[in-house]
Amino acid sequence: MEFFRIRRDIPFMRHALVFNIISFVTFAAAVFFLVTRGLHLSIEFKGGTVLEVEYAQTANLEKVRGTIEALKLGEVQVQNFGTSHDVLVRLPVRGEAKPGEQAATATRAFEALCQAESGRVGTKAYTTPQGEQVSRPSCTTPAGTEPVKLSRTEFVGPAVGSELAADGLKALAFVVVGIVLYLAFRFEWKFGVAGIIANLHDVVIILGFFAFFQWEFSLAVLAAVLAVLGYSVNESVVIFDRIREAFRKYRKLTTPQVIDHAITSTISRTVITHGSTQIMVLAMLLFGGPTLHYFAVALTIGICFGIYSSVFVAAAIAMWLGVKREDLISKGGGAAGKEHDPNDPNAGAVV
């Protein structure tokens, strides 16, 4: 399926050096901000207390945020989740606070929310569906109503946060190694090197944006970064596949001309794929609320730079590493060497 077809190849590689200089400057700036400012890690990585409260009426987030900030507990986060009645409150760890002290802080925060609704905190006992007798703090007004309920509290210690950060770095490393091995096996090691440099280019620039603007880096953002890695390598694989096909089909073209033809032939597909994906991500960015905001921001940055890096970084680096027709079709082993008839114009890959 194609929206349009470009009949004449666009000379992308003619301007590859200029665009890669721009990429290097952008990459260096991202590294600089990561080193000097660092990431603004969320409670999942630093530790803290999470409160889930349910309001009888639609929650006024500004009022809730003002009530919690008046307690001067540090940098707190207040957001909706699920419905407009449900509010998630994140409280940071203060010093060497222990779980008991954090529980007291959570109780203090709930009392403030209750008093803001003209209520008073007490204890409510009830029986679970399993027959257990439990009690929880409750907020009641003189009229006997319960304007706000404490649904759940959870404490994340600094040790757990450090473990999550370490696991996130391991996941990122495993993805990088897997991509290199896949590209080297399917195509050629030069494509593997080019692909991973382009992917790391995207990831570091995303992190640079978050470091520069001090946006919160949470587990959701980490998931978006890993998704961008897979998304970006998919675009690179499509272009690499077309390069291999063009090498088999057009034997008189030079390497830059082959790469220009491969990229030009995938532009319509790129517009359809990335355009439809960005529409969905834009919907999350505009209507997903605070919970999905930075997740969508990371994906938006990754999609834009993923297209750019696949064309001007990955393809250009493969060209500068000296990829040629013999690298892709004359070897006997691996997927890159599978060609039955060198004179068969239909022997190329189909994307």
C-alpha cells in the first residue's frame, strides 16, 4: 500500500555529512546535559510513599495538590488514575525514613485531605470477602458521609528503587546486544554497528531532553525508551532490506546511489507507519492525562529522531564503513549470503 511514489531518487547521501555533524552536536549536547544535570528520577527509582484515594465527587486536583504541598513534605506528585474520582499521591522519601515513619507521613497526608473536605479521620472496621477482620483509616463528615476514601498505601524503599534502576539498565543493555546480534546475523556486521549507533543516538537524545527540561523519568518513560529501540531498529531493518534488494537488482549503481534508492522507495511506507503511530501517541499526549504524558513525550521524540537516524545516521554509517554488494550476496553463510541465482532480478528481499 502506498500513498504516493517518488519516481526519482532523492540524493540523501549527498548531504549525509552535514546531517551527521548536526547529529553529533545534538548527541554531544544530550550527553552534556545528562552529565551536568542528570535525570529527574521518579519515586519508583528514588523510593517514596504512594497513596491512592477515592473521592465521592470529581476530585479537584489543584485543591488536592495545594493541600499536600502545604504539609511541606518535599516534591509531591498528584494525578488522576482510572477515573476522575481516583487520585494518586506520591510522597518522596525524607532522609533515612523507615517504613514506619513513612506510614505516619501517609496518615498525616490523608488527614490533611480529609480536613480539606470538612471531615474527620477515624478508624473503620470491615470484613473482607475472605472473612478477615481488618480496619483502615476513614474520613467522615458530621452528616455521616465519606467524602474521601484511602484505597491503598504503598512504600517503596530506596533499596528497591536502586534495584529497579539497575534492572532497567540491564534491560537496556540486553536490548542493545540483541539488536547488534540480529542485524549482524540477518545482514552484515557493518549494518549491525550502524544500526546500534543509530539506536543509541535516539536513546541518548531522548534522555538528553529529559535531563535538560528535568522532566520526570519513571518506569513508564523507561518502557517508552525500550519501545523506541525496537521501533527504530524496525525502520533500519526495512531500509537495510531494501539496500540488499537494490544491490541485487541494480548492479551498475554505486553504493550511495543504492542507498538513496532504498530510502526513497520506503518513504511512502515510512509516512504511513510513523504517521499512524504518531496519531495514536498524540492522542495519549493530549488526552492521556499526567499518567501518560511523559510516556507519550518520550515516544514522540523517539519516533521523530528514529526516522531521522535510520536515514541520516544508520544508512550513512553503513556507507562510510564500506558496505558493498559483495558483503551482502557473495558470502556463503548467514541470511546475507542466501542468493540462489545472481542473475535473478527477483532474488531480492521483499519488504
